[in-house]
Amino acid sequence: MMKKFYIETFGCQMNAHDSEKVIGTLLARGYEQTETPAEADLLLYNTCSIRDKAEQKVFHRLDQFKREHKGKTFGVLGCVAQQEGEKIFDRAPHVDLVCGSASYNKLPEMLIQLESGAKRVTGLSLDTDETFETPLTRRDNPYRAFLTIIEGCDKSCAYCVVPFTRGPERSRTSDSVLRESFELSSMGYTEIMLLGQNVNSYRDPSPAGLDFAALLRAVGQVPGIRRVRFTTSHPRDFQKDIIDAIGENESLCNHVHLPVQSGSSEVLARMLRQYTRDEYMRRIDWMKNAKRDIAITTDIIVGFPGETDKDFEATLRLLDEVQFESMFSFKYSKRPNTPALQYEDHLPEEEKQRRLLILQEKQRQIQIRRNAAYVGQVHEVLVETFNSATQQWVGKTSQHKPLNFTHVSQGPEAALQGTYLPVRVTRAGPNSLVGESLQ
Ligand code: SAM
Ligand code: SF4
């Protein structure tokens, strides 16, 4: 019987957390995780299909697996598995398992089938009311835990494949979220990251009926939990009570990731984002007027079909107005099944690339200015690791800003990981801060 597995994970935090759940399930069935595919009998590939030529990359990697690890058992998990389905068996006949994220709760049964030699095992149904919960989750980071509160997405942004790969929205009960938060605290975790494609549309299906802000407050009150983060927020469903909750509760991190995608209302309408530039800016104003200094980060897509120079300039102006703390930026890429595929006026690759570079340079300048303003301030840092190349400790502030710092007891033997330290910022770069610990 095969007993060793290797897993490779691509994509967002949801995918990373899904892999933690899959790993926990396999360990509970007596499997052992290996660091390299060569040592494993079962090779799993948790895929992402959000951008680029994701499918091609997956098939390329599967071919590589086949050449280098003949005769082993192969499984494709995640978004490309859901999107391509049984077609994967046709293009890569050596694959034995194809399973999308909505079916991970059936993984134990699928493993039994694989163990008894079954081929072409699938878990592809999106028709599920269950959210995947497993007490077996094997978390990677000993201090920060991911916790899913809502699966799937009911929006249908014109460029996005997620509703097809992760299915409709399913919220978890608040009881179950809180039970897991207490468990995490008793296991020594002090930071929780609440996950969902659109956490703001969280609706507690139990009689307690909490909305997202109420759930956030409740998790923030779990004893021992010092930091609560959440991602991703959709501007349309983002309500002011979330800002009020952050203002009133120090354990809720003062960071909000609010993807705008474009600064042009015309482009937003064609993206089917369901908000205008002005509506987005109203939410920014709420945050700028909040009791605490909230770091705002965003996602932007350049070169959406039909994006004119004027539209793009509106996005650049939005960057100037908001002064985001940081930004993820992407060139629009065509995704299967999505409405934007049918749109006319797809932009040439070179033009998308040109806009991306302009956008990124503008944001770099903003970050240089913003970060310089941190010099002299003291921030509490959750220490993550020691970087022996720079001889600095590495941690994050509540605003999710990377802060590298020196400490009187230098070197990994000081074992500061997982502690919270006050650090004075002494220097700033575009992407991180440098400082000295005060304790
Ligand atoms: N649910 C989140 C939201 O609505 O903002 C984000 C989901 S997605 C995993 C993360 C980011 O990928 C999006 O915010 C968007 O900027 C980007 N993205 C999604 N589809 C894309 C596409 N077809 N081309 C380029 N970027 C894309
Ligand atoms: Fe995709 Fe839009 Fe849903 Fe985010 S809200 S996952 S961008 S469809």
C-alpha cells in the first residue's frame, strides 16, 4: 500500500489552506509527507487557474512527473482540476485522481478507491451545501492560522474563473468558526486569518445569524488571539461596521485588502464589479476617517478589454488619491467560460505590459514616500523568522508591513519566533521597513 505523499501547491491563500486540510486528511490515514516527489508514492498537485496559461503549465508539470516518476499515483487538485475535469485523464492518462476544492470532504473515500487500485477517480461536484471542515488540518505556520469562513463566490466578475472553479457561496456556521478559533488559541496560535473569496458576504447559516462584522468582533474576543486578519473584501459588500469593529478592538488588525481592479467606472461596469469609482472612494473615506490608522491594499487589473488610455489614466489618478500601502497588479488574461472572453477590443500584450510597468512604477514611488513616514515610529511586530544573510529578525506589523529588525540577542538561538516585540523603525525601502527592537 502506498504510504508516502508529496504535494505541490500554487495560488492564493485559500489554496494554501486547502492543501493544509488535504495534508491533515492524508496524515490521519497513515500517510507520511515527503519533501521531494522522488521519495513519494502519491504525487499531488494543487493547482490555480486564476491567470495566464494555467492549464498549459499544469499539463507541462504533469508530463514532467510522468517522465521522472513513472508508475506512481498522480492526483490533480484545485481550480484547474475543477475547470478541466475528466479532460485531464484524456490529456494526461497517467493521472489517477482529479478533485476540485468543493469535494475535499470526500477525499477519505477517494483515497480508499485509489489504494485499492482504482483509476480515474473524480471529485468534481460543485453541488454541495457543505463547507469543507476537517479537524485534521495540518497547519504550516505555528503562529498564524488560516481559517475558512466562506467558500465559493456568487459574484460573476466578467474576467474571473473562481465562480466556476469554487462553486457557489457557502458560509460556515459562527459556532463552528468560533469553536475552531478557541481550539487554535489553545494550540498556541495567536494570529488568525479569516479566509473567503468575498468575506463581506458572510451570512451565518445558524439561528445566531451573525454578519461578517459581528463574526469579526466575536473572533477578536477569543482569549489568546492577539491578531485577526481577513481577506478578501469585495467593495460592494464592504460595510462601515467593519471599520467600526476595527476601531473598537485592538486585536483586529488595522489592514484592509480592498481590490478595486480599475479606477474607471466604465471599466468597472464592464467588469460587472457592481460598484462605481465614487462608491469605492466612499469606502476609502470611511477608512481614512477611522479611529485607527488603517493600511489599505488593493488588486488592479490593467488592459481589461476596451480599457482606453483615459480609463488607464483614471486608474493612475486613483492610486494618487488613495495612496495604497501596497498593491498586487496583473495584466488581464483570458479565462475559460468567463463573459469577458466575448468582449471585443482585447488589447495587445505589449500594451498591457506597458501599462503594467507604468502602474507599478507609480505605486513604487507612493510606497517609497509612505514608508519613509514610518521612520521614527514604534510598531509591534509578530516575529516570524531570523534571516541569517542579513542578520535580522523578520516580522510583520498589525498593518501587515514587513519589518526587519535587529535585537540585542542576535542569532536564531534567541528563539524570538512567535513573540510580539515593540520595534522602532530606523529606515524604509519601497517594500519593507528596517528597525531596532526596544526589548
Ligand atoms: N475575490 C477577490 C476579489 O473579488 O477581489 C479576489 C479573487 S482573485 C483570487 C485575486 C485577484 O486576481 C483579483 O482581485 C484580480 O485582480 C486578479 N484576477 C482575477 N482574474 C483575473 C484575470 N482573468 N486576469 C488578470 N487578473 C485576474
Ligand atoms: Fe472572482 Fe469577482 Fe468572485 Fe472575486 S468577487 S472571486 S474577482 S468573481
